[in-house]
Amino acid sequence: MAKNDPYEGRIVIDPNIHFGKPCIKGTRITVEDVLEIIQEGISFTEITKKYYPDLTLEDVKACAKYAADIVRSEEIHVRTK
């Protein structure tokens, strides 16, 4: 695990798993699936206990960080008249 890896090796992209969608390492659980549950207001702890017991709290946090970093790196183009 690289020190500068913000996801601590938890998020992987493999073209052979879910067509290359970001997943939690060692699973077929996509970041998108976890984010949809977060969006419903479910706590990170409840996600690991009720929805995805194979995940750790750090896995769920890595999904949120991944999403935040994607949004942070977006280029914004504003149309002016």
C-alpha cells in the first residue's frame, strides 16, 4: 500500500469486474452501490453491519473519499452570454 494512495489500496478498477467500474478490492461491490446507500442516509456503520458485512468502515470511507476526489477534479465550464 502506497503512502500517497488516498484510498489505501481499497478502490480498484479492473476491466474484468463490472466493466471497469470502481470496486472495493477483493469484492464485486461497486463504489456506486455503496454511494447509493450513503445517499439514503444510512450510516457507514450500518452499511457494514446490515448491507455489506464483508466491508469495513474504512472501505466505506474510501468510497466517499473517492467520490469527493472525482468531484473535486472535475472541470467546470460556465457558459456566459
